Amino acid sequence: MSFNAERAFDLLKRIGFTRIAGTPEELRAANILMDEVRSIGLEPQLESFTVPDALNCRATFEVLAPYQASYEVSAYKCCANTPEDGLEAEFVYVEDCTDAALRDVKGKVVLINGMLRLPLYRRLLAHGVAGIITMSGSVFGRPEDDDLLGRKIRSTLARFGLLPVVGIRMRDALDMVARGACRVRMTTSCEPAELTSHNVMVTIPGSKYPEEIISFGAHYDSVEFSTGTYDNAAGSAVLMEMLRWYAEHPPVRTLRFNWYGAEEIGLEGSKAFLRLHAEEIPRHRMMFNLDVGGPVLGQDVVKVCGDMAIVHAADAFMKLRGYPTNVVQGTQSSDSMPFADHGIPALNFVRYATANAAVMHDRNDIIDYLCPAALAKTGVPMLDFVSLVTEAVVFPFERTMPPEMVATIDSYFFKKELAEAEK
């Protein structure tokens, strides 16, 4: 298999800058990818789509009793706005949000642990809280390295109602709780907006079975503060090497290569692709996705969102070839999920970093902990396996999704909760 790890690493470096969904920097990265595609001798398509967002988001937060202090906070994009003079209320830290912790929170501002996911958000709404505070960062390290993340109320949550929500640094949350804060005032202000993101798409028609489509994907956007080399410039660079192989070895089946934008804010790029190409969905036989890769210290995994027959086949292949790649059945929170939701078996090729050897979603996602050889540890087995599958005389896998995976996918997309919201 021809896989040029040094060339892939060079592309990784060229798109290794902060490229948040819907920004000029994300479009700049898309243009770099398109130039690379043209250098291969293929013509890419740039498909635009809009995502709901917010501009000019501002927030303030102060403790009124038993002491007075102000803390820097960030408003969640698309959250509810408070009155101009703010929301004044009692404050409580609700820890794990058990029934006991939430027994008396109506009208109060609450501090929670962890991410603001839909089940917890619905519980807080049902208990009548007035506002929510989440925390990020660490109580360790230097304060100047502790970024205040700008998160967003995604449309899934917004369908159940909006509240003022802010983020605070964990070290400030520690100070506030330790000092017994009991009354606070917070303000939030956001202007609704629609931003434009882009997918980069390349199609290689099949020579023998053009009606059958195999889809390849990787997202190229990053989160704020982060150069996003591990997540996911690495996957984007490995995908380009896949494209180079097929440009030189024309496939018997039609191949769709996509570099998705706006993955980090809710898989918006892959969702948009499936909307814009709905008529061809029945022709898709399988999806191969790359998300996170390149850490020097790590482990390669193939996560199969599909039937166990695919798991057994991929696992046997890795063993036969001697690749130290684990194959498991499961989901990956990435652009493979919308495909799986349409019943298309999806295989996620990922290289997870050893604990504390590389991180994602913060300023420490940088190139220092990645190397070309680690890209090859993902790219070579993947190219070897997918070239066998895509060129099969008879496609070896059914386009089915087993019931246990359907249930897992439905849970991932909160379908039960959303159906309840429609009633």
C-alpha cells in the first residue's frame, strides 16, 4: 500500500490553525484542502450550508452574598437573554443533580458538574431553575492557560426551551463554592445569527458498479483556542492520502470523499451532506470515517457502527495482516453517526491517545505530540482494508443495521425525547 506519511503530516501542519465553524479561518482550511485535491488532478466541489449560531455574545456574573465579587464568564451561544439589569437569584451548587439535590431549586441559579446534555437540561427545566452555570478547565496549572470556553445551546436542547446559561472557569467555581456564595446576579446577551460553513467533496465514479457508493469522511473544523491537529487535522490529512490512492487506482464502485465543516457544533456538515444528497442515500453501501489521529503514544481502533459480521471480518483482516488494531462494535461521536442513522454501516478509524499523551478540545491540542509514523499506523491498515472492500467482486456486507445498534443510535440522537417534544 502506498501511504506517504510525511506528505500527510505536511498537510496536517498546513491546516493546523484554529478554524471554528462558519469563520473565515474554516473557509481558509477548506481552500487549502481544495488546492491539495487539485494538485492530485481531481476537481473538488465546495458545498455551503448554514448553521444557527449567535453573535456578540456577552455575559457578566457577580456574587452578591455573603461576599461581593465578580467572575469572568462566557454566555452560551443561542441561550436566553436576561433583562438588561440582569437576573438576580439565590445560588446553589447541585453536584450530581439527584432528586435530593434538585428538591428546592425553583427560581435559583444552579452550578452543575460536567456537560450540559439533554437529559440533564430537561431535568433542570422541569425543576424550574432560573439559570445554569457550567464549568470548564482545571483547578491545576497556570491561570493564564485556563481558557474560558464559548459553548452553545444546540438545537436539540433549544426545542425544549431556553434559559440563561454561562460558563465559568473551574478555579473560579471552586472559589465561589468554597466561600459559600448564596446569592448572585448574571446577565446574558446574544444576537441570533446564521453562519455559513462548507463541505469539500470529491467524487470518483466507479468503473464497474457506479450505482454503488462508498463514502469517506473526516471533519476539518476545530474548536476555539485549539489548532485541532489531533482532532481532526490528522484525520483530514490521512483522508487525502486515501484520495491519492484512488486517483491512481480507479475504483470499481463510486467513491465520495468529504471533508466536513462544523462537526464540532453538532455534526452539521455530515447532516447537511445527507440533506443535500438525499436522493442518493439508498445507493450508499458503507461509510468510512476518520476522527482523531497522529498521537505518538496511542492505540488504533476501528469502531463499527453496524452488524457483527463486519466486526468479525475487519477483526480477522487485521489479525491476518498483523496490524495491532482493535476492532469493536460501537458508535463514535462523529460524522459517521448521521450515516448510521440512515441505516448505512459506518466504520470509524481512530487513533486514541494514551491518557495525558494528547488532548482534544483545548489549547493543548497541538502538533508537538503527533508524528508522521503515527499517521501511518492508522492510514496503512485503513487503506489496506478499504481497498479490499471497495474492490470486492461481490460487496460482502449487507446494508443493514442490527436492532441493538438502532437503539444505540436512537439514544445518541435523543429520538425518544424529541418525539415527546413533538406531542
